[in-house]
Amino acid sequence: QVQLVESGGGLVQPGGSLRLSCAASGRILSINDMGWYRQGPGKERELVATITDGGSTNYAESVKGRFTISRDNTKHTVFLQMNSLKPEDTAVYYCNADVQWRLRSLFWGQGTQVTVSS
């Protein structure tokens, strides 16, 4: 099996920054796409950003220019640098990974809370 462990969430004031990390471990041959999603209070889970194994990125319009996704393939880790945070960014943030072992499967982390409030 594969485990994804997120870290870096917390409480931050509007305009502040946070950096989330998500490390994958377990039975991994390679990881294709990795991504970050979020679910705000009373909302459905939505895409924040994704990154391919080659480094190509995709962002939700609401975070373009403020968030940056990156990854370290040697450590099976994906990062999300979040700048200029807004109260509407408050959510539980989840990472996922498209993992190749014997089969190709999508795994999710347990989520980390990000709260933007003064």
C-alpha cells in the first residue's frame, strides 16, 4: 500500500503565507501526476493545482499567481507554496498521487487544515 502524509497547515492572517508538504511512501515504482485539492466549509472538494512527473503544472483560476506547486521526485514529495492568502482559501487541503506499482492507482492523504483569519 501507499501512504500520503501532509504537513504544514495552520492558522495564518490574510496576506500571509504557508507551505504545505505531502510525502508518499510504501510500494512505489513511480509517481505520475501529483496534486492538491481543497474542501472548504459547506463546499465540494475542488482542484487547487496539479503537477506531472515532468514538472508541468496546472492551477485553479482562483489561486493563479498566488500558489506554486512543486515536487521532489527523489523523495516522492509534493509541495504547495501559498502566498497572499485570503479568508476564502480556508479549507482542508488534500494531496493525491497517481502511483505506479503492479497496477496504477490514485491515493489520497488525510488532509491538513488551513485557516486564514485575522
